[in-house]
Amino acid sequence: MSTTIAGLNTAATTSPNVSRTQDVNSQVGAVNTATVTAISTAASYQVNLRTSHTESASQTYTQSGAASTTTSAAPSQWWENKSDDHFSYLLEQNAIATTTTAGRFNGLASGLIERLHTTGADVRQAFIATSVDVGADSKTVDQAGQVSLNDLRDRPDQSLGLTVKLASGRSVTLSIKSNASGLSVEASSDAELSEADSKALEKLATGLEAAAQSYFTDQKINLDALSGFDTSVVSSLKLNINAGDRQLDFSIDQSHHQLKLTSASGVVDIDVSHDNPGLKGNAAQRNKAIQQFLTQIDSAAKRGNADEGLVSMYKDAFSAMQKINTSDGVTGPASLVPAKAPAFWDGSAGSLLTGLADFDAKIKGVTTSPNPVRLQESDYFNFQTSQKTTQEGNQANGKISQNLESSLSAAFHLELKSDRKPVLGESKNSQNYRYVKVDDHESSKLTIGFEKNQLNSARLEKSHDRNLSISRYELGKLVDTKNSPDKQSTVIDFAVGSGLNNTASEQALQRQRIIAALSGKIFSDS
């Protein structure tokens, strides 16, 4: 997009302005739809459709297609900063000729980066369709435009904000806001951008638009588009996308990633640390481990009667966050962190751990009180799972510990003889239901010892403490309450000593025994 806009600006210096006739106005939608394709394939053939006059009146037609003799007044168009540049034209077209949120944001991030680079100055622009009719005096239009702009910037229907820290020390911020009245954009840099800065930011802007398009259009999380930035130029970024009752907050740097998703059904919050890349598994191991954790949330969701949409969002987010910059052989932020694997570490030893980056992942559903007779009986779903890996000693002697924890706290109402939600009212006849409470905790800890580059001990401790409580109510009276506790713990210990005097074959056998017994066993039993 940035190359496209630069091409357009060049064309603008040699191409005449074409005034907007009634035929051009009737094809505005087509112009907007084809903007990206036409510009990228034939930028040199573009002509500047903008004129210095930005106010236009819409024409109405009869059923036979003839122009109507009476027209309804169109709102006046107002610019924060009058300009005939092609970025302003793109802003106007996105505001007046697109019907989707994704379409309104299309190309604006790339355009802002291009403007920052070519002008060397901060960008601040807005297009507003004011509440006053065409023909109103300029003072009235300005006043209405400023009021609408203030409302847009304070209370946008949708917004996108990005802050980027560059390796050079520079900081760049972008802001795009939208509502029914128009579009507002801002971009700033605390220093002039170099050519390398601009190229890295242009690539990042393209990824940003792909992520925003996915989020606005399909409510999907496309973080891969954002994560492949040039880490020699871009140190970190923070992104916020707001779409009504949905919000995405994402940040990434060379060793830490965070994602928070907020919706009407709850909040998903995932924090991933890449401080120990040397202990990660390969792509196959990571994918298998991701599926293990997705199965775990499915089990918790079923036991806790979670909202399906919220769980689906959690699963998408968890998968995306674990796959950022982890493709084998691909450079990325994680590749810049020195590996901390001990000297003896290889694929077979790595199979003892999950192969994933450490994380803390939470899902919190909204809390409701569906029973007007017993408001204290809340429905809720809270699930949290985490992994923490530590390493002591050096590459030849020491130990590695990996600890997995998960907890589930949930409560919900069900009909007496089905798994449907009951319709609860204030009458006794509606007060026939089961109230279910779930309180679970699980942990799994593996400790691996090594000495003189030899795997010489391993200990796996696993436990779970679960409780299911079901209270039955008939005609508003508590009939019975049943508690079903389930508490278990197991320990597998291969504390066989240092084995320093063992022969090479004895050491190899000991290693094989440990790996065969404990490979993949760290995962909690669902």
C-alpha cells in the first residue's frame, strides 16, 4: 500500500484534476471496491479524482431512472485539514463509499506510514459528514464538524491504535478511529524515520491491516500477520483494536508476548514468555502439546458449562500465541535470545517437557444471576492454566524443572432432567432446577537432574483435587445436595545417583529408561 500511495502522489503531479460529475458520484462504490486492486496493478494510470471542493449534493432518481426534480439535502463534508493529497482521498472514499468496518480501515495504516516518511511531519486528518446541510455557511459547518470530530475521537465505534518502538530508539504511534460520521487518523514519530525504519514499518502496517481485517470481518485472531516483523529494526509493538463490545490488546517484544481479548461473554488473557527458547520442542512437539492443552480446556469447558464462543476464542488465542515466531528455521524475536539448553539436551530429552514456551492463560466468563429468587446463586466460569520452566546450574551440571498448574471454578443452573438452562422466575412452579458448582485444581511437576552432561535423575509429581457439588431444588425448596470429591496424587522417581562411574552403555540405558517412562507424562490427566 505504501508503494501504491507513493505512486499516486507522483501521478498527481502530472495528472490533471477531474471534477466530480454526477456519473462519477454514481460509481463511488465501485471506485472504492477496486481501489486496492487498481492502484497496485496500474498506479501509473491513476488520475486524481479529488478537487479542492469537498462538498457535494447527492442526486435522487425516480423509479424509471430519471433524475428527480426534488432532492433531499445532503450533509456537508468537513475536513480537519484541507488537503488534496491522495491519502486524504483514500480517507474520504473509505468513509463515504464503504459499508463494512474492515473496508473503512483498508489501506489507512500503510498510508499513514508513507505520509510520515515522505513528509517528515506528524499526520493529523479527519473526514466528517456533518449534521448540517449543504449550503450552510462555513462557520456553521466548522462548528458542527469540530463537535462531531470531538465525539469521534472520544467515543469511536471502532478504533485501531499502534505504538512501535524501533531499535534505533525512535517511537512511532498510529491511531485510526471510525463512527457513522466519519474517520479520524493520527500518526507521529519522535524523530525522522530512516529508510530502514520506513521499510520495516511498511511491512508491519501491511500485517496490521491483515490482522484488523480478520478481526473486524471474521472475529478471528490473525497474529501471524503481525509477528513477522524485522527484529533488527523493530524492538516491540503494542496494538489495540476496538470494535464495539469487542476489544483486542496485543503486545510483543523479543522475549514476551501478551494478548487480552474482551467480549460480551467474557475475557481471555494470555501471557507468553520466550525467555527459555533452548528448551522448546520442534514444530511437531509444539503442535502436539497445543492439542493437549486445547483438550484440557475442552474438558474444563464441558465440566464447567462454559460459553462456547468464549472457549473458541480462547483456543484460537492460545494456539496463535504459542506459534508466534516459533517456526523451525525462521528468524524472529525468539531467535535473538541466547539458547539456555544444557549441553546434553537433544530431541529425546526434550520430549520429557511440553515443548511450549512458558505461559499464563486465563479465561473468565461474565457472571450472571439468573434466579430472581436466589440472586446469590451466580453463574460463572473461570479457568486458568500455566507453565513455568526453571533451570539451575550450568550447561554441564544442574537441574531443570517444569511445573504445570490448572484451576477451574464454575457454577451454573440446569433443568432437573436435562442439561438445558432452566427458565427461572419468581413463581414456585419455575423453581425446579439443579445448581452445580465445580472447584478443581491440578498440578504436574517434572524435575530433571543432569551431571557431567549425563541425564541421571528425574522425578514426576502429579496431583488433582476436584469437587463437584449438585443441589436439587423442587418448587423452590432444596431437596438434596451431593458432593463428589476426587483427590489423587502420584509420584514417579528415577533418583538413581550420579552414575559417574557407570560405563557409557550403562549411562545410555539409564537415559533410555527415564525417557521411555516419562516422555509426554507431564501433561495433566483430563
